[in-house]
Amino acid sequence: MAGLLDGKVAVITGAGSGMGRATAELFAEEGARVLVMDRWAERAEDAASGIGEAAVAFTGDVSKGEDVQAMYQAAVDAFGGVNIIYNNAGIGSREDNVRDCPEEVFDEIMAINLRGVWLGMKYGIPHLERAGGGSIISTASVAGISGLSGITAYCASKGGVISLTRTVAGEFASSGIRINCICPGAIATRIGDNSQGPQDPAQLERRRERNATAHPLGRSGEGSDIAQAALFLASDESSFMTGQAIVVDGGWTAIDGRWADFAGVDFS
């Protein structure tokens, strides 16, 4: 049986762990060849080796234009082109309110979470144009939809991803390029686990339980939940969708007016 992504080449950033790795594995299962990009070489190589011949690893920093250009060239060298881009790389937030947040913290969050997506689009779109079209997916967050106290830079960066997605989708729709983003709620990932610094296993388990009970569906999300959404957006199943922010949050945003009750819950 043919896979949803047979014959496609996907470039996925932040693919060494969590949502990115789950997506890389699922895309490969559905027939794609995948470039696994991560900031840490060992994570990228481990993820790629787990997939096998359908994947290659690339190490780089999404906030650096030269790394992003080299990433796409590596995909072309390995597989002949690019059809799908998933701008997933991001960092969590241990900041403070806007008054107390250090400038360097703000700059780092914006560089990875927003500039990284912008660069992924800027240097990836020419490859999709040469392929006759394609799909770009980016990881935003429900924190980019509703502002949350204490993580101002993170919220701003993810809100920027949503706005960037909508704007660029309109600019390149006529080129056959669909551009959408995913807004996860609380997802059990390395970023979420480390968002409040190192913790012992008991502390981590308590936080995970708190995150789970905050969702109407009674659990936190998993990387596989986001991977399934990304697969839909990458495939022709979503051929009439562009410029959209798809919320995958276990019903979180359906609880209108109760955001203050969930202070401290960790977002992807």
C-alpha cells in the first residue's frame, strides 16, 4: 500500500528528539526520505540511524542563515530536492515578566523560535518552487494565541510564527506552496521537561500529572500527536489548506476564560 508521502523529501529541524523525531519517523514510514536536522550531532545521528537508509543527519543552528542554506543543500545532495519543510526547532522559556526578562534571554528565544522559522522559509521556498510546489509546516504554540504571564518572549515568538505563517502563505500560494503551522498545547517533550530547570524524577512526575489534569481529555500530548497533524499538513490530504494555525491541545483552548487556572503548566 502506498504511503501518503511516497517519493517526497522532507527536511525537519529539531528532529533529534520529541515532536521532530516522532514526525521524522512517521514521515519515513509513509514513504518520505528525511533530512534530520538538530543542533546536537549525536541526537541527529541517532534519529537518522534509527530510521535507516531513508534518512540523513545534519547538525546546525536554525538561527544562522549559512547553516540553514547548507541544510537544504545537504538534502538536495542526498535526495535530489526538497518537497516538505517542517520548521520545528525551538527552545522553551525560563524567563520572567517583561520588566525582569534579560535582553539576552529575549534575543535567544526570538532567534531560535521566530528567526529560525523565517530563515527556514526564506531559504527553503526556492527549493519548493523548483519542485513545483510543496508544503511548509512550522511549530507555533497555544501560547502564541493566548498570552501567558511570565513567558512573554516565548509567547511573542510563537505569536510571530502564526503571523508569519499567514503572511507568507498568501505570498506563495500561487506557486503551489502551502504554509501552515501547528499550535501544540502541553506536550511531553525534552523542552517541556526542562522548562523549569533540572528536577528529580518525583518532581518531574508531579509536573506531568498536573499538565495532564489541565486538559479536558485528561492527558498531556505526545510527540506522536503532533506528528500525525504534521503528516496531514504535509500530505495531499490537506491540499486545500494554507495559512492556518492548527491547534492540537487536548481541548485546552476550548476552556474559555480559565487560563489563569493553568499557570505554570508547560507548553511545547
